[in-house]
Amino acid sequence: MEITLMQAVMITLFSVLSNLMFPLLGDIGGYFGIGRPLVAGTIVGLILGDVKTGMLIGATLNAVYMNSQAVGNVMSSDVTMAGYTATALAMAGGSDTAMALALSIPIGIFGALLFTAQNAVCVFVCHWCDKYAAEGDTKKMWLYGIIIPAVIFNVIRFATTFPVIYYGAQYSAAIEAWMPEVVTNAMGVVGGILPAVGMALLLKVMVTKPSHWCFFLFGFIAFAVLGIGSVPLTILAIGLAVVLDSVRGQNTSVDSLESLE
């Protein structure tokens, strides 16, 4: 699949917007909305005209990076750059999820380094904001503290992401065809392991009590053994969560009344 200039620009623009650390459109915008790999894959699929493949690749990447967060403005891997860039290059090269996973790792690390560099450059501008804050000039504070750093930040990201997507897509198919079969098979094995690693990292954070493992085991058996689809299983999980929350709320109310007595 060939990525045109306009498609590369559109994907890059979404990659830039998704890296912003505040919501642009309520809860669906910014880093925690369109920055998630599943959403990124869907958007890339829409732009390239193959939504199904984009969603499949995005869902695979999302399983790996679902526990990845930027804490204190520091990130180990840039999820947004990995989602948009790796999906675009993989679809250009043959729509292989293993290829997307392999590409996402170095791209994510590069994005994290770029994010640090962007912040370092913006720091110099923010010192001017301190100066105008001391003078009480709020208009120049807004200019040097928000607008100029945002422009610099996004220009740097666009200038580094666009060439990778546009020019890299032209060679991704040739590289994949040239790659030895043993390397391709190894990438497939690694691609099958990485989602399990992402799930394990997520469970490490979510499962805080031994009893919580029961919910995971029930869901695993229902999906893998009983063959219940992910959508009805999700609906059952939401219903169970509402019931448990209601029962817990009633118990809390009873305990509160007993304490008052």
C-alpha cells in the first residue's frame, strides 16, 4: 500500500494532536483519547482506506501498551508515536501485526527521547514567562508560557514524524520482502508474547487482592473455554460491577447507621 503525501500529513497531524497532555474534545481528545493505539489504528485505517486492518493492528498494539502512562512528564515509550507511525508503516508494508509490533518498540523509544528533547527546548522559552510573571504582564505570560512552547513542541514533533511516515512507507514493503524468513518468524513469536506482557503489567496494577484473581479467571474461562464473545462478556462484566458496587454501597450504609446508633 502506498501512502500519499496528503495521507502522511493527515496521519502526522493526528499524531501531533494525540501527544497533547490535555483533552481537546472532552474525554476523547489528547493523550488519553485519540492517543491510544486502538484509536490510532482506527484513525490510520480510515485515512488509508482499510479500517479493519487498522483496528486489528491498533488492538494488538493496545494490548502491549495498555499499561503505559506518562508519569511526571516522563515516559518510557511514546505510545502515540508508536501507535500512529507503526500502524501506518505496517499497513504500507503488508498489514502484518507482527511487523507493527516490531516497529513500535524502537519508534516508541525514539518518541520518548524526542519528548524529553521537546521539553528541554521549551524550558528556555518558559524562563521568559518567569520574567513577565514578575512584572505582572499576563498577556506575555500566556504567550511565552503556553502559545510559543506549544508551537515549538508540535513543530518539532511534526518535523520528525512526517519523514518517517512518508518516506519510511516507501521502503517498508521492500524491507519486509528482503527480510529473511527466520527473522519474520521470530517477529511473529515476539508479537505473540508482547500482548501477554502488556496484560501482565496491567494485572499487576489492578489486582491488589488475591480475591481479585477470581474475576480474571471467570473472564478467561468464559472467553477461552465457553466461547463467549468479547462484547457480551464485557456487558456481563459491567452488570456484575454495577451489582457489586450496589451491594457494597448498601453494606456501607448499614455500617454507617450502626455506628450512629
